[in-house]
Amino acid sequence: MLNFIQSALLPGLGSLGLLVLGWVVQKYLVPLLSTERKKKLAEHILLIADEVTDFFVLKYPTSNWTEWIDQAVEKIIQITGVEREVAVRAAKAAITRKQMGTIVK
């Protein structure tokens, strides 16, 4: 009986334990890491959008932001490689934060 436990049951339980561990990691840890990566990427894009819009505010101090927003969006796309919609949202968010006087940390 003891021989059966040592030879078949314990290795089987170890395999089952590894399967359960793999399932837990895939279900809970992988989405958490993926979300963290996306959050860091979004922060990076927002920082670049802040810098680009600052540049255009200084370049065209008497102009309204609606006159240079397309140039800013193209510059954000060129630097980050994101889609146009994402770049537009980032640029508009940066402009809104400047108008409200808030800073992203």
C-alpha cells in the first residue's frame, strides 16, 4: 500500500497541483500584469501628448488650439505609433488639463 502511494498517488497529486497553479496564474496574474502594462503605456502616451501640446502652445502663442491640433496629433502618432483616435484623445486630454490647471502624475 505504501509503495502504491509513493509510486502513483504523490506524483499524480503533484501534477494536479501544477495544473491548478497554472490555472490560477492564467486566470488572475496574467490579466493583472497585462493591465499594468497598458496603464504604463497610457501614462507614456499622455506625457508625450503633454510635451507636444506644450511645444505647440509655445510655437503658436496667439493661436487657438483648434488651429494646431491636427499638427499635434500627427506628431503624437509619429512619436508613439498609436492610432489616430488615441492620439486625438490624448491631445485633447492634455489641452483640457492645461486649461483646468491640473498636472498628471
